[in-house]
Amino acid sequence: MMFRLFCLLVGYARITLSDRAAAAATLFLRQSVNVADQRRGEGGRLSFTVPLYQKRKLLRLLKQHQFTVETVDYGGLPIALWHLRRRVGLWLGLAAAIAITVAGSLFLWQVRVVGCETMSEGEVLAILAEEGVEVGSYIPPIDAIRTAQRVILKDKRLAYVAINIIGTRCEVQIKETSFPQGEQSENRPASVVAAYGGLIHRIELYDGQVLIKPGEAVQAGQTLISGMCQMDEERWRLTAADGKVFAKVERSFTVEVPYEEETLRPTGEESLRKSLIFFKKSVKLFENSSILTPTYGTIESKDSLTLPDGTSLPVAIATRRLIGYQKVAITHSRSEAEAIANARMATLVSSALREAEVLSLTRSVEHTAKGVKLTWQVYCIMDIAKQVPMTELPGQT
């Protein structure tokens, strides 16, 4: 087995003798000639394999003893490479692959963040990218210790950062700053004011001093929870006031839909562009057509290549699809315009009053010469608390 493997690596010759197989086998034993895979055939034929560098010596020996050589076939790695000698593109591709592999060892292939609690991994990666640590960054100039110090100074939420570069992979360990309950990350005193005027329904206090009580009417902008808390006659405590203040509020929403308006409709034109992203470089692969209309929509996606163990590679296929649109004038009847207004109003109200409790709803529709005007008066219970920084502190004039 080892001899066959050796022959594959250095090349081999497969020689076939037309007769006298037994005499040839005896000659090999007397001359201590190493042959492999001997096979006898009809009419006294014998085929065997020898290393390529022994071929000439063995052929001379066979000629001296008057053996008839029928065929000589060649194989092995050197022969395969010789047949590929004129495949310039293959050799250039191999050279490029070797160059990319060697050069790739000098760049970061993966950046991973460990220890996120309230911060997202994307936020930390964005800060690291500003300091030159991201996929595709050149490794030699990166000073892990100084970069970690600069990252900590970038965001006060970070108490500890350690950057470990292992080969082409970077692992970033972080520890977030622990703030006392009710204290903001910026540690600035703040009060809670009313975003809308209304009648106070109930209060959920987290920190600060409440200045109102249930059943009291308040105006927009009025302070509800103060960040300046009185501890006794002479001492005060500054904090970031926090809490929820639910009040009965009347909100007004208006939607107008004209009888004649412009809309965008697809023209059927589409353009597909694909690019290969390697580290930070983008190479255009193909584009099937171009969009002729001035108005178009864009859908972009990026598919990264990953190894079976889930490790992301710095290689991705970016796809950009352009869809052509044209402006089309459409005319609505009164009933159609009213139906559209109701649908748009429902979307608007559900978004604005997502967590509110609706007590009553009054609708009014006005048909003008240009279109439909829909108004909803919503009486509801909602959180009107809005936290704002304190601008005046005790002792300021």
C-alpha cells in the first residue's frame, strides 16, 4: 500500500510484457527489482508498476534479456501536472488562491462581541468600526490595549473592554457599567412633564417626587414628577425622575384624501445587480439590465458565507434589485375616498394610541370639492409622561 502511494506521488510506469511472465518474475527476484501490482494475462502476458525514475533502467534490463515490451503507460502526480502545463488559467487561479490565503491571514475575518446585556452587539461593533476594528481590518497596526481604552471613552455604558486577536479572529469581551436604579446612563437630573393635557387617572412612580394627584387637571408641558426631591427642610436630592402618568386625554386625528391623486405603479422593469464582497472590497459580478424610468424602488440583501460550525466568512453575495415605477393619476369616487380615509385613519390611530385605553370615539366626515376630510376625536386613557433634563438646579440664578 505504501509503495503504491509512493508511486502516485513520484509518478509511475505501467509496463506490459507480451510473454514469458514466469521468467520476468524470476528476473525481478534475482535483480532485486521492486515492482507492484503484478498481473498475469493470457498468452503469458505480465503487467506491473514501477516508479517512474526506475523505468529506463528496467527497460534496458528487459531488453538485455530479450523480453518483448508490449505497452508502457504513465500515471501519478508528476504526469498529471505535466498534462496541465499549458492550462495557464488554472495555474494563475492556483497562484491567486495561494496569494489570497497568505494575504488573508493579515486581515480580520470575524469580529465577535461577548458580554452584551443592555447594549446590542451592533452598537458595540459600530464603535469598534470607528476605531478601525471590523471585518477586513489590517491586523498588524491594531493596538488592542489602546483601542480598548478609546472604545471605553466612546460610550459611558462600557466599564471594561478587552480585545483579543487570535489569528484572523477577533473576540471582544465587554462589561457594562452598572448604574443605580433610576439613574440615567448620562447621570443627569431630569423631570417628568406632561406630553399632553388631560385629567390624571393614576400614577406609577419609579423615582422622583410626585407633584400631582389623581383627578387633577394638567396642561401640556406641566411638571408631573420632579427630579429635585426634598429630603428635609435643608437637604435636597437630585435624580432622574422616572414613572408613568396615565391621564384621560382627548386626541384629535385628521386624514384628507383627494378625489384625484397620483400613485406609483410598477412598470414591469427590473434590474438585478449582484456583487461579490470580499472583506471591504466589492466586485461587480453582473447586471442583467438597466432601469429607464426615473422613479424606482430598491431592495437590497446580503448573504454571507458561513462554515458548517456557524463561523461567518468575510465573503458575501450582495444583491440589489431595482423595480421601476411610474406616476399614475387616479380618480376616486366619494365612497372610495371615504373608504381609503378610514383605512389610513385606522393605521394612524393604532400607531399613535398603541397602549392606550379608548373610552369613546367620535367620527366626522366632510366632503369638499377636492376630496374627503375625516376627523376622529378619541377620548382615552394614556401615558402622558415625558422625561426631560432639568435646566435649573438649586443655587442657580
